[in-house]
Amino acid sequence: MGLSTHVLDTMHGTPAGGMAVALFRFQQASGAGEQAELVKRFTLDANGRNPDGLLYGHDELRAGRYRLSFDVRAYFLARGVALPEPAFLDVVHIDFGVADPSQHYHVPLLVSPWSYSTYRGS
């Protein structure tokens, strides 16, 4: 089923087209702990989605821990929003786990310059 994301700009009531996003996968590092390895960077299309579709297709998604990083500050500045320096939100990181890669994992982000929320969507 794969992995997808969708971002809605709750300040303007629109999809967050133009926002830069990075996808990471956590790998076991030599020694102790995990290290986040970059999988891909992309810019959201006018619908607030990855222009290439799924971030991982059904056959590619593996169980494990992942991170989506959303460049919220740069997005709102580009939209002409006056932000304080430093901005309240800069890059929003969502760390999440995939337990069953046969299921679809959708990670939506609802965001304004002052708040955000996420959930496991369908």
C-alpha cells in the first residue's frame, strides 16, 4: 500500500504547495543508537502532495522508523507571512514507525506558523 503525505496550510485554508519536505529512514548505526539517512527531498505540488505520488510503493516500504521533515518557516516566508526572528516553527519533524508494511501509511500535516497536528491517515 505504501507511504504518502499531504500538507494543509491552516492559516490560508489551502494545500501547502511549494513546501520543501525531506524523508529519512532510521538505520542502526555502528555502535549505539540509530542514524537518520536521507531517502529523498521533494517540493509539494499545488495539492500539497508529493508530485511523484507515493514516497514508498507497496513493494519498497519496510518495517522501521522514519522521519518526515517539513520546512514550515521557509514556506510561510515565501507566502509573505511576517514571522518573528526566530520563527516559532522552523522545520517540523515527524518521527513515526511502520509496523506492518502491507498496510498504507499516510502522514498528513496540518500547519500554521504557530501550530501543527498530524495523525495516521488513510
